[in-house]
Amino acid sequence: MTELFYIKTFGCQMNKHDSDSMSQILINQGYRQTESIKDAHIILVNTCAVREKAEEKALSLIGRLSHLRTKKPNLITGVIGCVAQERGVNLLKHFPYLDLILGPRNIYQIDKLLSQIKKERERISSLDLACELTSFPKCNGYFKGRVTSFLKIMEGCDNFCTYCIVPFVRGRETSLPAEKIIDEAKHLVSQGIKEITLIGQNVNSYNVRDKALPTFPGLLNELDSISGLERLRFTTSHPKNLSDELIDLFAGSKSLCAHMHLPVQSGSNNILKLMSRGYTRDKYIDLIERLRKTRPGITITSDMIVGFPGETEKDFEDSLRLIDEIGFDNLFSFKYSERPGIKALELPGKIGENEKQRRLSILQERQRGITLSKNRLLEGTIQEILVEGPAKRGDNQLTGRTRGDKVVNFPSANNLKGRLVMVRIVKGFQNSLLAELVDG
Ligand code: SAH
Ligand code: SF4
Ligand code: F3S
């Protein structure tokens, strides 16, 4: 009998990529993936620990596995990813029905550990942060039906921003060899992928410690020449490591899309310092000016935290002024969330929940207006769209993204999935654009 596995993925693009890697490993070993948790023989929960809420969501799903296990005593359940790393074997104590705890650096052992659990019915944890990054035989056909994919180029983070748990749960920064990345990109293109997003916590510091190896711009240049790869994106960039060489690539690269996600976190120099971010407000503004000069029309998105310890009303207003001044196309904003082990735990001036919520609401309201006006500015322009498939709403509409990463829906009765088409933007909304196909 073929065994069915189910994976639930929380968190960022790194976790999505990790879940895809585990699925491919398991499919290669003869397992089959199911979308139905009830039918599964193996349930894996890939978790995120970045904020308390994310962690609570994962823990609540893990709690609900108890009754499935009672119904099916042979069910195997595993917790993977950042909460697994953070809580470790305590999870085994807390949830007596869990069989496997697997840290983000250890995901490539998934098939071996499952075999061991099945054979010996023992409970296993694998949490070695120094574990070598390995590759695995790819699974032909896995990406069928998709036109975009992530490709991991680095793991871990050495920045230790004072609010962030990621360096503790993903370990030290490690770059994958360029040849492996290029091989994987070629494989993805052979599987029908047209757009690749390179991912890492801080892609600008790719190979930064070894001068003999290609830098991040060098890697982008090599990937740019892969035929059939229409679009290249990357995330995340850290402002302190954004080089002139990388900015210049936006002027010349064929496949590189005109979008930069550059998390700023705060508009106040005091807070940026307390966060250990390594740049000032002015330095950030200067980077954006240079990007816009090099590639007019480039889309800029960012992340912002409100209510960091010690954030005064004036600091918060500095953040509001910054979003007005820059005019981000989109902003992901969060209330500061206390995490185990982070340096900010020791900082004075903690902000109450109500005040954090008040600041978040004001900031988000302000940004909504900016996003809408940016989207409206695109009305009447011609844009290239990579068609991803039918739009969510249906109505004979297709959906895709501009090179600037804006979601566009347009009516068409044809199957254009995977095709690059030109459209005219008819209307800009809050979260998407409506367009019509341009003939020819
Ligand atoms: N490596 C990326 C992403 C880190 S996590 C980067 O450096 O930008 C994604 C976002 O979560 C961060 O940019 C930050 O805005 C937010 N974040 C991280 N830790 C947080 C915390 N403790 N509370 C609230 N938001 C947090
Ligand atoms: Fe976290 Fe900072 Fe590393 Fe990003 S750069 S993962 S915010 S420590
Ligand atoms: Fe969450 Fe881990 Fe990503 S903490 S944001 S899943 S690196």
C-alpha cells in the first residue's frame, strides 16, 4: 500500500521551499502526497517561530493531532522547522503522541528518520544546527502546473537583529555552491518554471566570507544567461549589505525583475540602533534614491515593526514620515513580539499591547492609501505579465504578476498559463490591478 503524507506549512518562503524539498524526497521514496489530513498516514507540520502568533497557530494545529492519533494508532506525526528547533525535545514531552522533531537544518534526513520510526517505533529528534547542507535527487514532474518557484541559495543568518529569533533557529549563515544553484535553476526551467525567486535571509551576503567564490551579483549574472528562464527575483536583501554592483544590475540584466524588497524595520535612527540594523534612516533613503535612478519605476516593498522597546511617539512618527517620504508600493508591518533568547528581551521601555495595536492601525491605514495611489498611477500603462493561471474570482479571468510583482487579473477565454503577455492596466485596486490584453 502506498503511504500518504500530508504537510502543513507555516511561515516564510524558506519554509515553503523546505516543504517542497521534503515532499520531493518522500515522493522519490515511493510515498504519495495528500491534501487531506484525515487520509494521511504521516502528518508533518512545518512551523514558524518569528512572532508569538505564528508559533501559537502551529502549536494549536499540533494539539489537534491528538484526536487523529487516537483514531489511527499507526499515524506518524512530526514537527519540523523553526518551532521544532526552538522548543526541541520539550515538544516530545508536551505532546506525547509526537514521533518526530526535525530542525530546519535537518530536513534532508526526513526519509531515513521516517523509516527508523516505522521500524523501531521510537521517538526521534534531529536538531543539529551544524548539519551540512546537502542536495537531493530532484523529482521529475513535481512542479507540474506551476510557473514560478523558489530556489534556496543560503541558509541561516549571522545578523542577530535584536528582535529576531531566526539566527537561533536557522543557525549560522551558509551559502550553497554556485554550481548546485545553477544546476537546480536549469532543472526548474526544464520542469516548466519560468520565474525563479532566489531565497535566503540575507542574499546580499552570499559567499561574503570567501573572496575566491562568486558574489551575489556574480551569481545573478550567471543565472541571467540560462535560456528559458524569463524572470529572476530575490529576497531578502539587507540594506547594510546592498552593494552598488547589485544596484547596477537593475540597469542591465535581462531577466532580473524591477522589484526590490528591502526591509527597513523603523524610520527612527534611535530604534534602528537598538535593533542593531547597521544603517541609518538617511542611508536607507539614499539606497532607494539610487535604485530609482538606476531603474526608474522599480517597485519598492518593505517590512516595518512598531512598538519595539523604547519606541517613543516621536520615533513612531519618524516611521510614519519615512513611509510618506519613500512611498512604498507595499509594506508588511508587524507589532513587536517578544521571542525567547533575543537581545531585545533585556531592553527597557516595553510598549503595551493596546498601544502597539494603535500604532499598527495608524501605520497600516497610512500605507493603504499609499498602496492604492501607487496602483492607480499604473492605470493606462502597458505591462508584461507572466500568466500563472485562472484568477481566484473566476469570471473567465486569468491572473499573473507584473515584473514589479503586482497581481494583475484580466479577462481571457484562452489557456495562457506560463505565457508572457502584454496588458494595459485598466484599474488599480488596493491589492490588485485589472487589465485587458493588448493585441499582437
Ligand atoms: N531575513 C529577512 C526576514 C526576517 S523575518 C529580513 O532580514 O528581512 C521577516 C520579518 O519579520 C522581518 O523583516 C521583521 O519585520 C519581522 N519580525 C522579525 N522578528 C520579529 C519580532 N520579534 N516581532 C515582530 N516582527 C518581527
Ligand atoms: Fe532576522 Fe535580521 Fe537575520 Fe533578517 S537579517 S533574519 S531580521 S536577524
Ligand atoms: Fe518563520 Fe523560520 Fe521563516 S521563524 S519567518 S519560518 S525562517
